[in-house]
Amino acid sequence: MTYDLFSRKNPTFSTPVRWSCTSESVTCRRCHHEWDDGDPAYRFACPDCNATPGNPCQRSAGGNERVCPARDRAAQAAKLLGPCEGLSWDGRHDKPLPLRACRTNPAWQLVRTGSPVARSFNDRYPS
């Protein structure tokens, strides 16, 4: 008896998502600058993906732990965010949201990350 791989439907995978809070402190991975009240770019709406202020970006492909470049430009124009002094070709800070595998705080929001579901994170607040 042979097994026919093509007779079965392709399995559907769940979208990789994590939980995060946009007002939680975040640190640039390049210059190590820290923002205690969260990324200043989240104070603005995103013209690229239509995310509202205070909410993570909503790109359908994932990678939303980082803001769209338009939000960074808006924060720089408002003088809330300066250029990164670390090694950066575009002057943007590398400041991803801290992600959690499960929601333990009602203020946390769902973030479509694009990372594999099995990826492990260093949770500050383990469940």
C-alpha cells in the first residue's frame, strides 16, 4: 500500500501571533537607547497599514513587532524620536515590541508576528 501525499488537502497553519503592550518599555538593539513609556512611534496612526495610534502595525505578512517606517518618520518629524546612532543604514532604531506567548494582562494586544509558532521567547512574565 502506498501513501499518496497529493490526495490530501494541504494543512492549514494558524497565523503566528503573540501578545504585547505598546506602552511597555522598549530598547533599541543598535544604540541601546531605552524608552520607558514605549515606542514614541505608536503615538501616531500608521499611514502604511492603517493602524490606529497605540496599536501595533497590521501588515498581513506579519513582522508587526516592529513599526512601519512611516510611523518612525512621523515620530522623528515631531521630535519624539531622534536618529539612531548605532549601525543603521537608514537611521531607524531597531526597537521590536517585547512579545509574550500568552495573554496575562488584559491591556496586552494581539500582534501578528510572522515568526514560527514554535519560536521560544524570553518572557518576563511566564504563565
